[in-house]
Amino acid sequence: MRKFLFVLLIAIIACSTDFAVEEYEDFELQKFDPKVIVEKWKKVKAVFDKAVKFLKENDLYDPLIKAIKKYGIQFANNLCVKQHKIEEATCRSIVDFLFGLLKKLKKKETN
């Protein structure tokens, strides 16, 4: 009996709730411009490419990628701090960036 009343209560609430489309006419998707997304993506991608290039030019990319793959994030953080004399917060940011890149590359390979 309780289950029946619970279902009945849910049905009453669902029927009494009126989701009119007119209420959402000013919703932001109606103002969505794909050209803006394309332009902003190009800017983000350019920054991303510059970050990878910077790490390669400063001999951080390959050693840290290898360290992440072989020993993990913590080892790569320690390697960055001790060998390259970079502050820990910056190394953590670099390693996290590279780890995210590796995850995306691995995901592409599996798809």
C-alpha cells in the first residue's frame, strides 16, 4: 500500500508540474553562435600547442613523459623539482598537464 501511495504521489507531482517551453525562451542556447566557439577553440588550441612546444624546448617534455609512463606522477614531480630546480607547485602543474595529455592520447588510441 505504501508503494502504491508513493507512486501515486510521484504521479501527482509530475502531472502538476508544468514545464512550459515559453518560460525558457531567453535560454542562452538560442543565442548560441558556432563561429564564436570555433574562434575561441583556435585560441585555446594555440595556447596548448605553445605549452607543449615550451616544454620540449626546455627539455622537460620527454623526460617527464617517460617518468610518468614508467614510474607515475609522484616520481615525475620529484624528478622535475630535484633535477630541474623548479618550484614544486609549478612542477605539479606541469606534470598534471602532461598526465592529462597522456590520458587523452591513450583514450584516442583505444577508440
